[in-house]
Amino acid sequence: MNLFSDVAPDLYLTTTKGYEVWLSDSEVSGFIFNQTISFPDNLKVKNVGQTAFMDLQLKGRMDHIVPVCFDTKCISSAIYFYDSTRWYDLDINFYNGNSIWGFVPPMLNVPYLETITVRPGDFNMDGYPDLLCTLCLGGNSKKTKVILMENVACTTDCEGFDRTFVVRWDLLQAMNGNNNNIMGAFYDFFQNGILDVLLFSGDNEEYSMSAFKNSLDYDANFLKVMVVSGLTNSQYEMLPNRLGKKSRTFGANLPGPKVSYVTTTQDGYPRQGIATQLPQSAYYSLYLPYTIFGLGRTPNFVDELTVSILNETRSWTQIIPNSQMVVILNSINDSSRWNVKLFLTPSRLIFRSAAALAGTCLLILVTIGVLHYKELQEDRIEKRKEAHKFNFVM
């Protein structure tokens, strides 16, 4: 993934001593070692989870988020944020009433629970990515549930950062119930630009899957981007769709493209965001095969959308919100040959606007009809008066 703004792919490796950063070097046609980042609190933590990358504060940079435990049973848990200079504890409250929850301790050879994993995604479509993770009660790995951590503004002890996470205990309660949910993942189940949640439960090699539909109580906008390779299969180059027509295939989703956008909020302030498509694949990271940016209630056009991969970049301007864009890299080394297909998803605001416009037009038509009828009536009365007049000629 691209860790810096040089549009070149970099490597971020987890080792026993910390995190190694390897930068792309075109002169050697490979990667060169850059630095080693030590673990949070200099290895005072007992369990270090899987790294997640996200634009935590919407500053146009990929931030390093890592879940950790301070004891072997993960009764004391935390999430750290690295801003290229130092680690910050986001100070998340894991208490639910009088009960203390924490991450599930890693269990070798146990599917979905081999490492601590948090999965980013914008659940409430406000633009700031949230987290989905699995917690257990008091270190008991038999009592687990999947919870959502909402990205909110930090109000206390916020030196060095302005965003943190708040646990929403009741949001997925209906799906957790008595189920032993061990993993959750974001997915656009209805292909409407809104992230739903897939839940996995069970044990002893017997697992089941359920889904939680995200029903937002307000009309939020989004921008969905998917970058594909552009490669085609000569045997199945054209595939029939639901309407019976044949459509062309455009290859598979690529790992590593950097996608960023710039827009203007309703208050007139600029906003930017960045994400990487499929940055990880190990330990059931389950990243989305596309990128979804929540735009909140901002109805403005997206000023600029930029896609970068392998030292190539291309931008598109004035993108309509609630759009699903498929970027087809016909030649990965020549950005001028990249194509885009744009699909629009009408929001409730558009339907309401169309209904208001139709109602206004209907009102105008009724008004014109009534006035026209009155004018005809007046013309008839005038003609009758003219017919009853006598002309006397002297």
C-alpha cells in the first residue's frame, strides 16, 4: 500500500520487534528498508493485534490503528493510533455498566480468532470510518459478541489527535442475543452504498452466518469506488446479464490502489478522505473489495476523485454524489487508457425533490385550468350580452 504521497507501493511488515517500513525504489526495482516502529508502550502489552489502516481524522493520510491487550486474558484492552511520530492511546471505555469487556485473546488454530482484528468501515456514512470488532466478557472466550465502535469527536485527553471511538453496545444487540458471535464484517449487501454487517457465530467447527441491515434514519450521501484490473478471459469475455443482454467482463479487484477524494461541505469547508482497496488479506482481515466514502448530508458534487497505483495516477472532477464508480485499468502502466463506468443510485432526497417538483407542476396546471375555465365563462357571458343588444338606425 502507499504509505506516503509518492504514488509508489510500500510494504508495512509486522515482526517480533515491531513494524518495518519498506519503501519502493525505482532505481533498484524493489523495496529498501526505511525504519522500524516499536510496538506501543515498548512491548509492555502482552498481545498485539492485526494492524488496520484508515483515515481516522479525515486528514488525507493513512493512519496506523492497532488493538492491544495488557494481559494474557485481554481483560485490559486498548486501541493505539500512530501518526508517523508516536503512539497515542485512544482511551476507549470498555465498560458496559459494571461489566468489563475486552478483545478476545488470540487462540491458535481457531478459525476467525487466531489474532485480534478490527475492521474499518463507515457505518453511519458521516465520512469518518468506524470499527467492527469482537469482544468477550472478562476474558471469557466463550462469551463473545460483535460490537461497533463509532468514530466520534474527542472531547477529553485529546493531545495529538481529535477523533476517538465510542462502543455502541446496543446497536447490534438484536443480532448478538444468545448467539456466540465470533466475527463480524462490513459488506454492502444490497449494493446501495450503505454498509451492512455480516455476523459469524458458532464453535466446534459448526458455524452459521447472519446479516444485520443498516437502516439509516437520515438521508446520507456516499461515493463507492471499485478498481479492477481490466484483464479479460478469452473464453468468457462476454457474459449474459439479467436482461438477457451480454456485458463485457473487466477483470478482478486489485489489491493496493490508493483512492482519495476532495469535496466541500455544506458549511463551505473543504473535506478530504483517503483509503486503500484491499490492503490486507491474512487472518480473515475481510477488507471490502471496493471503497465506500460516506459524504454525510453534503449534496455537493465531489470536486475531485483520484486513483493511484504503481506510480500511475489519474483524477476525475465533479463526481455526482451517490455514485458507484468502476475504474477499469486497461493498461496499469498507462493512466490515459483507464476507463470509468459510473452508476447512479438515487437517494430519498432525489425522490422527495422529484415528488415536490411534480406536485408544483400539478398545482400550476390546476391553477391554469381554473383560470382558463373562468375566462371561457366570462367570454360566454360577454357574447350573450352582445347578442341581446339592439341597433337602431335613424
